[in-house]
Amino acid sequence: MKKLMVMLMAGLLVFSVPSITFAQKDIAVEDTGIFNMKFGSNKKLLRTVPRGAIVNYIGDGKLLFRGTTGFSLLTQRLCPVSSNGWYAAVMKKTIRLPGDSGGANMGVNEVVRVKPTVTKKISGVTYIRCAVFSDAWGWNFWVKSSDVLRVDNYGFDNIARFTTL
């Protein structure tokens, strides 16, 4: 009986590991939808995922948000909350970010990615490296760490927004 239980538990572990390893915590950088299927004439919108939503991205276009599992064709509108030293964050205020070749205007609660380990002094003020999304990621911008709110500690199914309340 003990061997049977051990084999059963080992079998459950083997089948549960692949689903865990492919899931990752992502944030929506723009509004997107969750559909019941990837393609086809019977595709229906199940739920809209708002900008700043923390979703469970399972892989291959499939995601889970607030109990709704489905497909999104716009996965480029998602980014990992934490990946290779980059962290998702939302802007605390509306400012113009300096860049290595120009600048970018960012509003409150816009989603950006920051790399706190890479710093640069601009006019005596320390800035951290920042990436801005505008149809694609622009990686060479700089922001003060006090102007962003990192969201890597937010749980799934939350919406990342800065508020002073």
C-alpha cells in the first residue's frame, strides 16, 4: 500500500511540474482581450484585460486572469514582471524621460520596465535604466527610481496603479 501511495504521489508530481514551469507573471502594457479560442469563426471575447493587469501567462498565447482562462493574440502587449534584472513598474507622475537619443513623454500609471542595477548621473541626479513601450520596447531611457513604483511584489489578478490614497 505504501509503494502504491508513493507511486501515485510521484505521478502527480510529474504531471504538475510542466504546468508550473511554463506559467509566468506578466503585466499588460495595453488593454487586450481573452478569447475562448485562438482562431476561427466561433471566437468570442471572454474578458478584457486592462492595462496594468497582472496576469498568469501560461504560454503559447494562453493566459489566466481573474478566473478566466483563454487565448490572446496580442501577447506582445504583455511583458514579464521580472526578467533578467528588468522589473515592471508604473509611473508615479507625468514626466518627460530623458533618453540616449531623444526623450519620451510618460503619464501616471503608464507601464515601463526598469533595471535598477544600471545607473547614470544626469545633471548630478542619479537615474536608473528604463524601457518604454510604444508599439515596441525602447530600451535607452532613464528615470529616477522615486518616479516609478515597481510591481514585482504584486500578486496575480491585481491591477498595478499608483495612488496617493
